[in-house]
Amino acid sequence: MRINLNNLAIDYSDNGSGIPLFLIHGYPLSRALWEPQTAGLADVARVLALDLRGHGGSDPGPGPYSMSVLADDCRGFLDALGIARPVVLGGLSMGGYVAFEFYRKYPQRIAGLILAATRAGADSPEAKANRDKAATTAREKGVGAIVETMLPKILSQRSFQTRPELVTHVREMMASTPLAAVLGDLAAMRDRADSTAMLAQIDKPTLILHGADDQLIPPAEAQAAGAAIPDARLQILPDAGHLLNLEQPEPFNEAVRGFMSSVWG
């Protein structure tokens, strides 16, 4: 499906009916990340997933990107679909950074949060420098160089070594992201606000999901967030890395089902 949003053509999926479950993908991915959820959870929710600007089939739009711009895109998307009721908002990795910013700006639009494979803290000086190095690599060698560097890290070692079909799927998803979006994402992540202090103020039911074998964000960070958010439940999925919803879709979906039931009764 496609919708016009602030003069940008935005591609999205809209499956199921009832409670809105709005899922935001990470970097450098697309809404294809959420295929096991858009299909597997459509019987319990209206599952929405968009391609963020510059990703998948969506127009890139003007730069620079920021978490605020991406959060505004998400709000505009809900408005364009006429969804006024609060949604369960889920984000994975960079999508979690967008979800934090959405909560900061539009808490009244949220009934619950799902934070998957993400962190609240801002980039350290070293991490900021690494974002800039990645941007230089992308400019000089192309998006493919970013893909091949990230692939062994974005999945668990077990998945990377034993699931070639999954590796191919993730590689193709990442490789389809144009240079403008890769550079925009890197700058937005580098400059994002620190949400650590906000964790204790989150007053929405929150589900934190993390892969036990995440090579990019240690599970300890998810555990710290779970301890800081007042009404949070934490689940660490075994045999899963950073893309835990693709690596372990059934346990991921089961956790979301239970959470949705607790939010709406």
C-alpha cells in the first residue's frame, strides 16, 4: 500500500483489524523486517508497518534525517490513516530510538511500548566516530560494503552460520536501502537524544524483548531498561541475535500476544 505524507510517497502494510500495533523497523532495513509479525499477529491486532523515508518503497525526502523527523513521519502516518486511538508502538534497534522520540513528543498517542533490540542511551564519542567512519565507507565503497560488514553481527553467530536463507533475506533487505537513507540514518543515530533519564518517567505498559546472542547491543542494556521503566516486562529470547523477530518469530509473536492482551484486557 502507498500513502502520500508531506509530499513523500510512503509504502506500508496494514493487516488485520482491531487494536493498532504499529511497528518501526531498524537500520538499514525496511518494513520487510516485520513480515513474520504482520502475518502472524493479524488475528489479534491491526498490524501496521511502514517503510521509513528512504527505505523500501518510500521516497527519501530532503535531509537531514533526525529522530524527531522520523517520529513526526510516524505521527503523520497515523493521522493520514485516521487512527486517533492510542496505539501499541513497537520499534527494533533504530526503530526503538524513533519510538523513544515518539513517546517524548506524543505520549498521548501511545497505549503501550514494545522495545526490541534497542537501547536508551545516546552514542558515546567512540560510537559517534564509528558512525562517521561508516558514512565515509558508504560514500566511498557503496552500501554493499556496509551490508557485508554488518551481516555477521546483526544476526546471531548460529543463525549466520546455519540459516543461509535468512542471511540472504537480510542481505537483500539491507542492500536495497539507498545511500541517501544510509547516510541519513547514520547521522540521525549519531545525534539522537539520550533517553536514559526518561525511562523512569515512562508511564505506559512496556515490553522489552532482546536476543540472548545480540552482538550489537548487550542484553545487559535491556535488563537495565527493564529495571528502570516502572511497568516493564522483560523477555530475553535464546538463540536470537539483533534481529530476534526474524530469528525466533514464534516466541517473539507469543510475547507480543501476551503483552497486547495485558494492555487492552
